[in-house]
Amino acid sequence: MLSSAPKSICVLRLSAIGDVCNTIAAIQAIQKHWPNVQVTWITGKLEAKLLESIDGIEVIVFDKNTGISGYRALWKHLDGRIFDVLLHMQYAIRASIATLGIKAEYKLGFAPDRSQDLQTLFTNVKVTSPQSLHVADGFMAFALSLGVPASALNWALSYSEQDQHWAQSNIVPNKPSLLLVAGASKAYKNWNVAGYVEVIKHAQTKGWQILLAGSPSTLEIDLAESIQTQLAEPCVNLVGKSSILQMLALIDHADMVITPDTGPAHMASAMNTPIIGLYAHHNPSRVGPYNYLKYAVSVYEEAVFAETGKSIEELNWRTRVKDKTAMSRIQSQDVIEMFDRVIDDFNMMGQ
């Protein structure tokens, strides 16, 4: 599409943590191919904290909660700037409205089969959708459209020595550690307390240290406390006590992560920490941790069939299970067996 290397690229991906994390691989592929390109990334407040983990990015924070004043502030900030390319990588209407004040010769967006909320009206180049369902491959398609050579997706995320020290201070040396991020931002994505407790007890019998982590939301704090009350040997409870980059460091130093459909699942994949993802409402082939999809414990297919009477092949690729109790279909024994499989695959030593 481009006759020469672009000088400036604007990335529009506002949220959420998992999607921003998946987008990073595509942007870093662009930077690797064109080391001198100036990349400006417009994103949300929390997501901007994650972007501190990568180099060579100008970050502009857009606060969606400020309404029209937020758009005006963004457009004023960009006044007089013209980008070679805009990568409009979020089809939500609030993101499309933001593009009205972003000047670029080429405005790339999703093709109609992957777009929603009239996004195609705000772009002049439609990115060819990959055969893969995964959102990370969908983001990488933007880089390929620019002329970046196809390659395996890679992430290069880093954190400070202070973040590393904090993570190491919470992990027992010479003992395998399991990081459990039990809570998601939406309650229906969470697995049940009884299931988590059985998995924790199994890991403890094998000599593993268990750490709980998550956001400071009441939902996640209460879930962690409910888990703790049913354990004779409590976990290290760090829920609500870490920044994004401290969480990244903790994930990096843990031997394994277990979590439902959350941002930390994708952070674990990016850091090459084995991750068992728990799924019922969304197809893990689309939204699971990219490097560890084979370790997903998923009841999505049975849940979507129970709800629609159709197989996933007969349904739209982004069909979501609406049953708020769907996660209860996951059996603790299936997660325990997957835990043991990961140990065997990575030769993790338990006691």
C-alpha cells in the first residue's frame, strides 16, 4: 500500500488491557520493520500504564468518561498534525468519533466481516481479515496491510527494577509458584470459589506457593477473601495491591498463571509464562492467551450449543454465550488435570 516507509503512524486502540496487549505485537512488528517510524498511540488511562512497558511510543491518553470535552482535548492536542497512517483498531463508535479529529492519508479499519458500529464509514482502507479467528492475528493484519513481512507474533515488554524487586519479594525462592488471577472485570466471567479452592489445594499438596492477584475492585477483593476463608493454608493475597507493571513483573516471575477471560491472561502469554485460561462465554480460539491456547479449559462449545442448539461452525464467529452461569460448567478436575499437564510439559518441579 505504501511506496516508501511511513514517517508517522497513529494507533487508535483505547481499551481493554487484553486487547491493547494483543495489539502490541503488531505495533512492535511495524517498529522492527521500520525502526525510524514515529508511533503515536491513543489509548485509555489504565491501558496507558501498560504501554509504559514498551519503547518508542508516544502515548496520548483519552478519557472516555469526560464526554465531549475528552474529544475536544484530544483533537486540540493533535491540531496541525498529519499522520501518514491511522490504524483504527477499535470498532466501537466512541473510537470512530475520535478519528474525526485525526488527520491521516490512509485510515485503516477492519473489513466488514470483523467490523461493527459503522466503523467502515470512518476508514478508507479495509484490512483483509486473516483466516485465524484470534484477535491478535486480526491486529497483525493491519501491519501486513502496510507491507510488514509476515512473521510469528512476538512481544517485548519490560518493567523497572523496582517492579521486579516487588514481585520477587512476594515469591518464595526455590519453590514453584502459581499466580491465580481469579476475578475478571465482569462477574459472569468468573469461575466459582469451590472450583478455585480445589485447584489451590491440589497445587499446595504438590508443594506450590499460591499467590492471588487482581484489581482493587470490590468484586475481585471479595472473591479473593471468599477463597481464603476456605483454605487451611492461605494464599499470598495481593489483590488490589499491585500496579499494572508490578502485575506484569509478578506474572513474569511466576511459574504458571490461572485466570478466566482477563487482561492478565494476555500479559502472561506475552511474557511467555504458561497460562491456563478458563472460558465459557467467548471462544478461546478468538480471545484466549495467544501462545498457550492449547492449555485453555473451555466449555464454550457445550455452553453455546445448550443456548442455541447450534455448533460453533453454524454461528457467527464472535457469538457470545449469554447464560451468566455458564462458567459453572467448568469442572475442577479438568483444571487440575490441565495443571498437571502443564507441569509435565514444562518439567516444573513440585515437592
